Amino acid sequence: MDALQASNRRILFNLLPAHVATHFLDNQFRTNMDLYHQSYHRVGVVFASITNYHEFYMELDGNNQGMECLRLLNEIIADFDELLGEERFSAIDKIKTVGSTYMAAVGLIPDKKMADEPSTQKHMATLVEFVFAMRDKLRDINDNSYNNFMLRVGINVGPVVAGVIGARKPQYDIWGNTVNVASRMDSTGLPNHTQVTEEVYQILKDMAYQFVCRGKVKVKGKGEMTTYFLTDRGPTNNSTHHTTNSQPQNPPTAYGGVATPLAMLQNSTRRAIQPSRLPPLRESSVAGENEPLLPQPNQNGKGSKGRRNKDEDVPPPPPPHGINANPRWPPPRAFVPPWPRPQETRQAIAHKRRAPARLPRPRSSESLPLARSPRVHSSADELSSITRSPSLSSSDESYSRTTDASPSPPRANKWQNRPQQIDINPNPGYDYPQNRKHSPNIIQDLYVKYRLNKKPSLEDKLVDGNIDLQKDEEKLQRSILNMLQTSVKRDGSSQTDKKDVSHRFTHRTSSFSSSGSRPNNLKHLNHDIREVFTKRSPMDVACVPPFEREIKRLLDDKLVKGSSPKAERKDLKLDLRAANACVEAVRASNNNSSPLHAVGLAAITQLARAEPSPTAPAAVPAVPSPRTDFPGVLPTDVVVDLPSPTHSKQSTNPKPIRNEIINTKDKQEKDATDRFQNRRNGSVRRESIGVELIVLRG
Ligand SMILES: Nc1ncnc2c1ncn2[C@@H]1O[C@H](COP(=O)(O)OP(=O)(O)OP(=O)(O)O)[C@@H](O)[C@H]1O
């Protein structure tokens, strides 16, 4: 019974903060089922998200449908929990995890409240140290799992309400604007950065921390907020760089305690100018702190309650560059591979270090299009982003950053301390890279996979020699057929079926036949659609309907209804055009840029000029070769023949028509001359009247 009670007690103390559990165990509380709640004047709240965990998470058969990915997340969270077991972090309470976001607060424990300024500073410094420790933990995990997890942290301070919700699975939580803003500091932050509010900055600015003012950040529900990036531990007192809208004057060594290439570059430049004032991360301490915030060196860098490295009894051999060159050696723990690895032929390593098990490192979905899987999102924000762009966190979408200060620095280089002589397997045989640095083979591999996934272009096919010309020809024909259909539709046709296109062509041209007026040059329009494809280029075929219309109009007007007044007018027009070459050229150029159209116009002109013989329909090629007259024109089989005898017979005597045309022409010219004369006379008259008026006024 006692054992059971002890067990229950332990569970309760694990579920709730100690002071809350004690409260629940109190007999007095058992009779009073009121909601437990507690208001706090000041609490520091931290949200820490592993920003790229969702890229790592994937559900595959090989990883037990994502279980192994969750196992690694559990390892990370357990490591963070473990930190809280250290005495130096005893003022911090873990609140919960939301996906891959870790939420904690400081100042909730009754005897560790932020009662005054010193205690506030002390507890906020504790919280910041916890963030540094989390980063260190994650770096260890990255080093041992060949991953590149990044921590994005947001911190805020202010009043909160704490309470326990639920009867069956009671949950301790904190609420309030302070919590919301802390969450926003995380969600609007940057990977490997710790973003803090102005309030946090004001508390910590005189302590041994470096900040960079980020500028204004738009926070939903709060408007624009000035925020700061906690960049590193550093010299005390006014070491903050106010760099709003400008580059930091004295750049930090690291962003959010994480060395980035940019930070290292800046740091090395600075070191060249002046000796570094900044102590190494592990050697610094917070001024004015009685309680040691950093682990003592005699504990192998681990907290008193930390889990022991399995290898720590047998010290591993030094890395190739020696321990001094690699202060993070040996790694605290190696990870078990989460799922069976393909056969890897790893080359011998220069030292006898146990090869760290490899987990697939987070990959961006852009770089590996094959890797698509459901994702675990790190927070409520990220859950909401599941339906949006995978490359953007919801914060990126919810907030538009208005600052132009502190552009996103490059990704952290976590390989600065890695042993340099670990060979890369040239043939990884698996879809994740073996080292952060992509070997050419890996890039090639990725490219091949990308190509496999990608629909091959014609160019690809040609390069690969993988082209089926027959198939492509058919495809081309189909597309041309579609073009024709579109063209026919534009023509006002209601027939859209492919068969109908062919039928329509036949029908149209056979209407010429029926009237006996089908010229030989339009043969291609009268045949099977396949013939069109074989005889004409796609461009020509696409141009057929307008040309066909043009010819049809001409034939209808001139030849079929040759005797009608309308046909006469048409003939007259054509004659006039033929007589004036330059007008014709302009007309041709204005009407249609299609070379086929130009050929058609020339054919029409020639046809209009031609004198149809009533007896012998000599096939006079009326159009000069397109090659000479229309340079660059596509070869075409347009040859304008004179009408067939049957057709010519239908027309009435052409001579009188011609005479009539000439008479009309003369008459028109005479009319034009008269009109011109009249106008001229009128203007002369007006001028003379004007002169008279001027004379009169004068
Ligand atoms: N106790 C808490 N635990 C976890 N997250 C919290 C808690 N309180 C607030 N948050 C988070 O803080 C963020 C801001 O909350 P707020 O109430 O201001 O906006 P919201 O409209 O609810 O947020 P959203 O638009 O993202 O849904 C939310 O993403 C919310 O998940």
C-alpha cells in the first residue's frame, strides 16, 4: 500500500510542479474542489522550438512509421528535462511540450519568485542559461546523430496566471499575455536565435549577455514590438549593440549562443583588431550570482543528475587533432540507429572512435522532392501551417517583419569542432548524406533522384537517347489537331469533335467542288487530316482557316457570283489594289503577319489580274515562287490555278465585265477629278472671301 502511495506520489510530482502537487495532496484541498490557480506578478517564460524537426520527421516502413523519429525527439526532450534536474536550474519549471516546442517558466515556485529586481535578474539569467544549456544539448545530439536540428527560442517576462486544468489528466499550465508574447517571440524568431522582448532585455542588459536589437517586429495582437536577439554571453555593462536598421557595430561571436559562420568571421576579424574580451562559452559566469549557473568542471560537463555516458569509464581515444583542438570531445552519448541502415562500406577512420550512428539529418523538402511525408509540427502555430507552405513556418506567414535590422545570418556551422579526418563514404547507398558537406556523389545522386521524379523534358529525352520519335510525332499531330479545333471554334463552328474537324474541312472544300470551283491549289484542304499533317508544317496548318476563308471569299465573289454587282465591286477593288503595288504591300503587312496570308493575298491579286480563258484553263502559276517574293516564308504548296473549265462556263461572258470594269474605273477617276476640282474651287473661294474681309476691316 505504501509502495502504491509512493508510486502515485511520484507520478503526481512528475505531472505537476512540486508546489502544486503538494497543494493537491493537502487534505484541506481534497474537500475543496475549487480550481487551483495562482497569479504571479512576474514570471519568465521561454518557448524553444526545434524548427526543422518537421523536416526530419517522416513516416516510412523503415523507421516504423515515424516511431524512430519520435524516439529521437523524445531523446532531445528528455535531455532538456534532464537539465532541469540540475540544481542551477531548480527555479525553472517545465510547463509542457507542444510538438517539438519546449515550454518552461521561471519564478513560479513560491520560494523562487521574482519578488524584486535582484531576484528577477537572477532568475532571468537562470532562464537564459537554461537556453544556452539546451543549445549545448542539441549540439551534442546533432554531433552524434549527424543531424542539424536548430533551436529557435523566444523569451518574455511578465504577469501570468498559473493553474491546473482537468480532473482526470490534470494539466498545470500558465496563461496570459506574457505567455502569448513569449510564444510569439519564438514563432517570429529565427533558427539558432533567441529573441527576447524589450522587458527581458531591460532586465538582462547590464548582465554578462550580449544583445543585438532586431528592430520592430509585427506581433499579432500586439502591433509592432522592439525585440532583441540574445547573441552570446559577454562582457557586462552596456555591451549591448543597438543596431536597429544597421549592422551591429561590434558583432557578436555567435547568434543565440550558436556559432555561425558569419559570427565566426566577424569574431575573427575582431580578434585581429583587438584581443577578444569574451570568455569562452563554458568559462563565463554571470556577475553577481551566488549560485553557480554553470556546471563544475569535475563532472565531465554533466549536471549532478545527468545520465552518464556509457563510455565515460573507458575514455575514448583522442580525436585526430587532440582534445585541446576539440573541446567537445568526446561526445557525451552516441545514438542508436533508429532503423536498419543499408549496407554501408565505411572507410577506415583515422582513430578508434566508435562510429556514431547516423540518423537522417533534416532535409528541406525543396532539396529532396522524394521525401514527402506527414509532418509533426512544433507548436500551435506550426500546426496551423500544415495546410500552408511547408517551407514557411506559420509565424513567417502570420507576421510580417518590419525590421530591416539583423538579417538572417547564415546557418550555424556546427562542424567546427568535429574531427577532421572522418572519411566520407563515397557511395552512401542511402538517400541521406553522410556528412554535412555534400560530396559530388551525393549531389549527383540527388540529381538523379530528382530527374527520376521529374517528368523528362524533350531535351532530357534527347540527351538520354530515350526518345520515341514515332510517339512524339503522334503527340505533335494531336496537338496540331487541337490547334485546328481551336481555330475552327474561333471560326464560329459548333463542331468540336476531332472527327468533325476533318469532316468540316472536307465539307468546306467539297462545297467548292459542288459548285465546280475547287481550285487545285486547295487540294490539301480537301484531304484527310493526316494529309494535312504530312504535307504542311504545323504553322501552316494553324493558318489554314483564315487563308481558306480568303480564297473562298474570292472564289465566291469573283468566280461563282461573277456576274453579281458584289463580285464586280470585289473585282474592282482587287484590280485597284493590283494597280497600286504599294497600297497592296501596306494592306498585306497590316492585315496579317502570317507569311501564308501574304502568299494568299498575292494569289488573290494574281487571280484577280488573270484573264480566265473560257476554253483552255491553262494552269498558269499566278504567284511567283514564295521563296523569291517572300523571303523566309515557309515552303507551301499554294499554287493558284485558273478556274476549271466547268467553272468558267458558269460565268457569263467575261469581256463585257472587263469593259464594264474599265468604264466604271474611268467613271470613278472622273468623279474623283471633279470632286478635287470642286474642293479646290471652294477653297479658292474661301480664300478670296477672307482677303476681301481683311481688306474691308483694314
Ligand atoms: N499556455 C500556453 N501553452 C502553449 N501555447 C500557448 C499558451 N498560451 C498561449 N500560447 C500560444 O501563444 C500564441 C499566441 O496566442 P494568442 O492567444 O495571442 O493568439 P491566438 O490567436 O490564439 O494564436 P494563433 O493565431 O496562432 O492561433 C499561440 O500560438 C498560442 O498557442
